[in-house]
Amino acid sequence: MSEYSPAPWSIRQSATHVTVVTASGDAVFHDEKRLPGVVEDAHLISAAPEMLEALKAALSLIDLITPLEGDESRMVRKAIAKAEGGV
């Protein structure tokens, strides 16, 4: 598993740009606000560390109440793998 910058990630905006920064202030995303969807993308990116942790916690619960290879479990495992650099 890769090492990720710890949460929280936050958004900084200027008149022309939006940037997602880590807790230590490093930029992980930066683009022009005039481009369609850029601000929305920044919000999604800034939530990524918390969403990954939430998916991992949800998977533990899903595995308790559904078969290990149920559709819900496969969907969550696939999203976690993608976030961690897998397929």
C-alpha cells in the first residue's frame, strides 16, 4: 500500500485558480477556475483521503452482513484498489 498525505486536504481559491492542498500545505491539484468542472473536481479530490478511509470502514461492515464476494463488497474493493493504485 502506498503512503498518502494525511487528511485533511483543503481547497484554496484565487480569482483565477483553485488548488487542493494537503495538511502540510503541499499542492496535489491546481488548475484554472474557468475550465468546466474544475472547482467540482477540486472538491472531490479534497475529500479523497476521508472517502478512502470511509470505504475501508464500510467494507468491514459489508463483509459482516453480506457474502465476501457480494456485489457491494466487490464494488467497494474495486474502488479501494483504484484509489491505492490498482486497477
